[in-house]
Amino acid sequence: MVKSILEGKTVVLGVSGGIASYKAVDLASKLTQEGATVKVVMTANATKFVGSITFQAVTHQPVLTNLFEDSSQSAISHVSICKDADIFIVAPATANIIAKAAHGLADDALSTALLTASCTIVMVPAMNSQMWLNKATQHNLNVLKNRGIQIIEPEVGRLACGDEQAKGRFPETEFILNYMKDFLGKVQSLRGKTILITAGGTREPIDSVRFIGNRSSGKMGYAIAKAAKTKGANVILISGPTNLQPPFGVSMVYVETAQQMLQAVINNLSQADAVVMTAAVSDFRPAMKSNKKIKKESMPSSIELELNPDILEAISNKKDKQLVIGFAAETDNVLENATKKLKKKKLDLMVANDVSHPDFGFDSDFILAAFISDYGQQGSLEKYRKTELAEKVVEWIASKLA
Ligand code: C5P
């Protein structure tokens, strides 16, 4: 018999209180039959629709229903239930739990457990169609989606309230199972791997308030961090100053200067399986830095510069067997220059990107890029959304680390 991808996986199943709660019993049962360990956490309202004993019977696991269960008596608690979880699915997810999760509330076992999860979270909303369409619900769903939480949209059909052909229906168990299997298949590709990513530009101080910087927004590196996290990697994101929200579940290290970035990369190198340098590191810094703001009257007529370390070159001498990926922003002879840098910096992959056009590259959501590996150029420059290119880079890493 073909082994199910669910075999050996740990699934946390959050059940909130809607009429579809009873359908979650079938989901819990099928997940268990496919070999997953299913740990159920229910809201108080869900227990009005289905008894916790039903879930316990189909999963053969204790079920968590309140925050104050004596954890010395019970094998699980709201803080330990997500330990080792591969996926956390909330099915059905009511408008209430969606709102709580969007705002980080933690007033019962399910909402609290959700805050402790570092695995992928999937929500399966099911509710009355007016509640689904309500702007507050839609806003909260967008907040969750932006945080990387997966949403399985409800189906259109007959609802418990009697509405026909309305959106809000809980999908068939098979559909949810297939979604989870498909998702876990993709998530698995970087599970257990650690990916170190740098993003944003560095700032090289002239005095206590001024610096030499660049236009890098950090979008590319943050998109790669999010894509790697979604595939199950442990992600360390070393970031220069940006306006971006840290991706969910990623370990952040904030730095300002090239020297701090080099140190942070070296500190984390040994645990990494791959390093992706998207950061726009300043090649030089002022040789002297004033600790106070330089007065207009004492303005220097010139600023002497000195070279910054090249982080990629520094780590290619220190690295063990990590894959190393660079990004080369070029304005002319893009592919040729990027190929030279791939060789000089001893990289496994260079993503060449053409920044000669104002619509691409720095601060844009789009990038004109081509992959150059140690086997040579792969294709020509193509236009990508940065999120799309991030997927490609992460797939490339996954294929090499497999
Ligand atoms: O030489 P260039 O800056 O164009 O090379 C780009 C690649 O080198 C990027 O991946 C960038 O993050 C990395 N880099 C570095 N240390 C520097 C400058 C660039 O690691 N000082």
C-alpha cells in the first residue's frame, strides 16, 4: 500500500463552535486513519455541538477544552499542544476565532494554542454567508493571509440557517484532506533545513544621524524568507533597516552596517544548510565616524571612504557544505558581470538582476532576473514578481538539499 504523506505527522485540529463542528469528527477520524497523530483543541462553544469524548474516541488522544486543565494530569496543555506539530488546522473556523487570531487574543485554549504555533496554520472558515461577507470578517481574513496563514475558502451551497446557494459551507472532508496532503508535500521539501537569508540595505554612519545607504527595500529577501518558512524550513533573516513586517515564524536578526551583517552571518553560518544573500551591502563606509552630529559650520569638504568586507567572499572561505546564493544587481552587461561574480565569490547560484529600468529591482514588487549556476546560465532575463522569484529560488534550494 502507498504510504500516506500524513503518516507520522502531527496535526493539531482546532475546532470552534459552529454547526459544522460535527463534520470535524470525520476529518479527525480520516486523518487518524491515514496515520497522523491528531491532537484536538476545542472552544467551549464547540463542546456544545460535539462532546470532546467523541474526538478522543476517534483520535485516541486526549482533547484540550480549557486553559486551566491540570497539565500535570493531562498529556497536553495549551502551550505544549503545538510542540512537534507539522500543521495546525482550525476546522471549522468561526468568525469569532478568525477575529481573535487576527488580533492575537488568547482567552481560551484554542486562541492561546494558535499563538504558540510555529508550524503552518490552515483555517477552514464556515459560517452564515452574511457573517462571511461582513467587512470585519474579510478584513480579519486578509490580516491572517498576509501573515502566511492558509485559508480554505468555504463552499457555496445550502447553509444550516436555510440559505440556499450561499457562501459559507464547510467543504467535504476529502477536499480538506487533499489540501492538507498537497500542502504537507510542499512543506516537507525544506523541513529540518535551516536557511540563512540577508535582506535590505546596510547603513554606514557618517555621524550620529547621517549615513551612506541605498535604495534596497528588503522585499526580495523577506519574500524568500516567507517562501522558505512556508516550505517548513527554520529561517534566520538578517535584516538591514526596512519598513517590512517580519514574516511569521522567522527568527529575525536586525543589523545596520556591513560589518554587523558579516558578524551576524558568521554567527549563524554553522547551523545553516543554505545562505541567500539578497542584501544590498554597501561596498564602502566612511573611514571616520563622528559620534556627534557634525555641525554645518564644520562640514568636511570630503568624506574619506574605506572598503567594507565582502560577506559572500568571507563566507565562501569559512563555509562547510552550505549552498551559497547571491543576487547581483547590475545595470550593464548584466549576465556577463553576474557570471564573473559567481566565480569570484565561489557561489552555487547567482541571481542576476537588471536594475537599469526604474520599474524593476530596488523598491519595486517586480524584478528582471536570470539564474546563473556553476553549470552556467539558465535562461535569459525574465520579469518576475518578487514573491514568484522567491518561490523559484526556494524550489532550487529544496531540489539541491533533497
Ligand atoms: O559585488 P556585488 O555587490 O554586485 O555582489 C552582489 C552579491 O554580493 C549580493 O548577493 C550581495 O548580498 C553580496 N555582497 C556581499 N558583501 C558585500 C557586497 C555584496 O556579500 N560587501
